[in-house]
Amino acid sequence: MGDLRNCPECGKVFVKINKNLCPDCIDKEEVAFENVRKYLKDNPNASVEEIVEITGVEEKKVLRWMREGRVDVSFSDGSSGLTCKSCGTSIRTGNFCSNCAKTLSAQMKGAAGQKIIRQEEPEKEKRRGMYTADRMRDD
Ligand SMILES: [Zn+2]
Ligand SMILES: [Zn+2]
């Protein structure tokens, strides 16, 4: 059985089974992602600002997809808008820069960094699996 929880997007109460958003918001987000994906296909050099302006999708969503590696875009000034969660340096995708990722994986072997990794990774993997399944259904 799932837990009742509030959708972080729209605030609606829904039964959480293995998704973080309510079904409505998941549908909406997938539609938004498709729009962005199509736009990027025609405009591979589009900036984040341009995508937000043309597709109407929220910047924070674009940033999240960048973190998840679903889209490869940058701001018009060339920055990715993403920063390493550990040291704050500018990164292209993911949560950590390559230096911190190395440090963290070394720490993980020594158990000290485990907590950080645990917080980030299962969520990401869950979401990725979910979208893959959804996309396959659409096709
Ligand atoms: Zn919702
Ligand atoms: Zn870093």
C-alpha cells in the first residue's frame, strides 16, 4: 500500500506508490518534456532562457532534467546553471563535479560519504526507471 502525501507540484493529496508527483503532474511533466525535446531537436543550440520562453516550461524543471542527464543545454552565457552540491563549482550534469564525485566514491568505500550518496541516488534511479517505462508504453 502506498502512503498518502501532498504532490510537491500542485499540492494535491495522492497515494504515493513509487512516484513523487501525483499522476496529473507526471502527465503534465511528460508533455512538457516532450515539447522541450522536440524544440531541442529543431534548435540544438537553444539556450535555457530560450526553452523557458518558447515552451513555457519552468526553468527549475529544465535544470532538473539537466541534472538527470535528460537534456543537454546551457544558458545563453554558456553556463549550465548547475552547481556541484558539495563545492559549488559549475557542472554540466549530475549533482557533483568530477573531483567531488571521486572524493565521494572514495569516501563511500570508507563509509563516511554514504549518507549523501544514499539521499541522491535512489531517487534518481527510481525516476529514471519510471520514465523509461512510461516512454516505452507510449511507443
Ligand atoms: Zn500534482
Ligand atoms: Zn565539487
